[in-house]
Amino acid sequence: HETQTTCWDHPKMTDLFQSLADLNNVRFSAYRTAIKIRRLQKALCLDLLDLNTTSEVFKQHKLSQNDQLIGVQDVITCLTTIYSGLEEKHKDMVNVPLCVDMCLNWLLNVYDSGRTGKIRVQSLKIGLMSLSKGLLEEKYRYLFKEVAGPTEMCDQRQLGLLLHDAIQIPRQLGEVAAFGGSNIEPSVRSCFQQNHNKPEITVKEFIDWMRLEPQSMVWLPVLHRVAAAETAKHQAKCNICKECPIVGFRYRSLKHFNYDVCQSCFFSGRTAKGHKLHYPMVEYCIPVST
């Protein structure tokens, strides 16, 4: 009890977090984090939940006061609506009571580590939206809309709150150091500097900044690439383990002709004779004709 708090985890949640330790051999922190979050997203069935539905459920439950604290019972009610809707669409894939328990467990681990039994409404929204399915820029738009004021503009404080809630997701997985730690001030500053230090930014300016994959948020676009690559089959053979076709990410050397590496070999740092780790590689997350 180093932190003097007792933390109860659902047995399935404990199993999941133990299984994530297998991914610690992935050399690149953004990918390691994104693959862990992808596994979490699928275990919580949030990969089935589209952004629009998430947003509608928040409206239905009148969760408009972002600074308000919401108790466990209200979180359960909201999650039950979400998962009951998913069960109707995906019968055999969603076990409502288990999903509600697991998702509640995850939200409390991320946003209420001291177990006060309450989390901020905005934290609930940012957490669930970050792991919902949808196009990446659509997700940026939804996240921005959640923190923007009535003028649909966002000031430094509001952007700070958004980034703070988002960074808690990798932090809970023990992966925060690679994204600038818990201090999101440098990210907020960089966004506003890019926009000539105006007092407020628009959604377009926010999306333009997010396209640069700022350090504190880079795990989110990488999560989307990881999801896109999952089903990709490339008509190429890994020069190291000989997997053919390569499934997932494919890495192609810019230095050696016809040198391809699968994601497993690339992430763990394996190389073939004559090819150095520092040689430039290009990543494909969807198949290309070569």
C-alpha cells in the first residue's frame, strides 16, 4: 500500500493489465502505448461504440455541466445505456454487466485513483470519446466541442483541461513519461504559439495543431493507425522471420531494395544481416501495390 489507497480491480481487469506487460518489449513508446490502449479498447467493447452514439448518450443523461462531479451510480446508469445499445447491435459480442463493471473499473482507475467515488463529468466524456470508434479528425472535433465555450472557441485553460484528461489514459498504463509527463503546459503553449498567441482558438486551428501529432497527444493518432493496420495483409515477406504475407504494419527499408520487416520484428528491434536499426524505414498501415 505505497499510496495508502485500497484499489479493487475486477478479476478480468487484473488479467487484462497483466497481459499488457507482454507489450513492454515494444521499443517505441507511442506504439507500445497505443497497442496497450487498443487492447483495452477492445476488452471494453469501446471499439464498437461510435462517437455520435457516445455524444447522444451524454445528452440523454443531461451531462452538460463539465465541472460537475458525477457519482458511481450515475456513471453506471450512463454506461448501462451505452452497453445496452451496443448489445442490440452486436448480440454475442457484448456482455452488458461485465462491460459496465470493467469500464467503470477503468474510468475510476484513470480519473479517481484515490477512490472518492466521484469523477468529473468532463473526464467521463473525454475518456469514453478517446476510446470510441470514428474517424480521427472527427474525434478531434468532438473532443474540442466538449471543452469549447458557447462561442465554439477554446482558451488556454479549456485546452489544458482537455489535454489533462486525455493524458490520464496513458498515465494509468504507466506510460506518461514519453508524452512529456503529466505537465501539459508545454503542449498548451505550443498550440497557442502556433496561433500567434491569440486568446482563443477555433476547432480548425486545434485540428491543424493535432495533425502535427504534439508530444502529449501522439498516442491517439497512433492508436488509429494501429486499429487500421490490424486487418492489413501485405503481399510481402518479412526478411527476418519470413512471415508472408505480412499482417499488421509493414516496414520497408529506404536504404535496401526489397527489404521488408513485419511489426513484431520491427518493434522488438530484430534485424537481418547487413541492415542496421538506424536505417530509415517507411511504415505502411494499409496495403499498397508495389
